[in-house]
Amino acid sequence: MCRSIKTLRPPAIPGKATEEEIRAAALQYVRKVSGFRAPAAHNQEVFDAAVDAVADATRDLLGGLKVRGAAAPAV
């Protein structure tokens, strides 16, 4: 896959992934899949919607993962 997309879960990163990290990974994924670094104006809306959808899916994934050996969140 795209080498510039990094792992966003512990222990690869300390703590929770930031919104900025999630958006950057989503953008890199959409760029890779679409083949466009920056889409033409007539594709911008669908490109941005794809980045939003991938970022949402990433948040859901990271929020649902249970990592063995990870400390339980403080309540």
C-alpha cells in the first residue's frame, strides 16, 4: 500500500491518533486509489467526500480496536 500511511494505533503511536493524523492517512489513501495527487475541479467534490468517508471509517476502526496488552482507558 502507500508507504506514507502510518499505523495509527498503539503501540505504534502513543495514545490516540489525532484528527490531523486520521485526515492525512485518509487523504493519502484516496490519492493512491484515485491516482490523483490533486483532483481537477470537476472531481474535487467526490474526492473530498471520499476523504471524509475514509476518515470516518478510520475513526470507527480505531475506536473499536482492542489491542492486547494496551492499558485500559481511564474512566
